[in-house]
Amino acid sequence: MYVDKPLSDDYIVSSLQSKYIKFLVFLEDFPQFNDYKTIIYFDHKENVSTNTLNEIKSLINNNLNKSLIIRQTPRIKNNIQNEISDAMQQQRYVKNMNKTKEFVKYMISSGNINENVRICNTGLLIYIDRYKIQELLSNVYNKC
């Protein structure tokens, strides 16, 4: 399905457009997909082979009681500061990093998040039961 979004050189606009897909916001505009309980998202960096698809199928079948399967990062990142440091290597995150740091600081000080948390890799997301986490996905997208 082609999602008709204008191409942009603005890193923020481009990043938010990808999150429109990643966090399933597109379902509001494409109701024909609303009957699907399980959705697999992967970004352009994911090498999807037959073996990968078989592994994903196995993960789904072995975790039908879960709503989401998400990978941990290959390099162990055990706190938000590790993620911020890595993000500073990417232009799309540098532009608004001050806002991000203020938001993280607020979330930590208000007790909404723990600074020491294992960071996950969102390049591949397996939504097994997206209905159960739709509110979470909407909240994450809106925070972005």
C-alpha cells in the first residue's frame, strides 16, 4: 500500500512520517487494515529473508499471549542517557535534542519513567495483538 506523504528534506518531518507507520497511526486513514490483529513493521534497514520471515512466524506462534515483540539493541544500553548519546550521531534527532532532554528530565522527575531501563530496537516491531496496545502506540506517537 502506498502512503502518499510528501517527501521532505526536513529531518523532523521525515522522522514523524516514519513514526506514522511505525506506531500504526496510518490505520486511521486506511481502515481496510483494521481487521488485521497482527501487523509486522520493519524499517528500510531490516534485511528480510525467508529465514527472517520464518523466525518472525515462529516468534508470533510462540508468543500468542503477548501484544508486542520488540528486540533489544545489539549494544547493551541500560539507561536513557546511552540512547541520547547514540541519537546525537543522527541529524534527525540533533535538531530537537534540547526539547527531548527537557522532556526526559520532566518524565524522570515526575516519576513517569525510570532513567535506568534497557533500551529496545524499534527497527522491527511485531504487533501480535495491536488492539491491546493501541492506546500505548497512540501515546508514544503523540509524544514524538
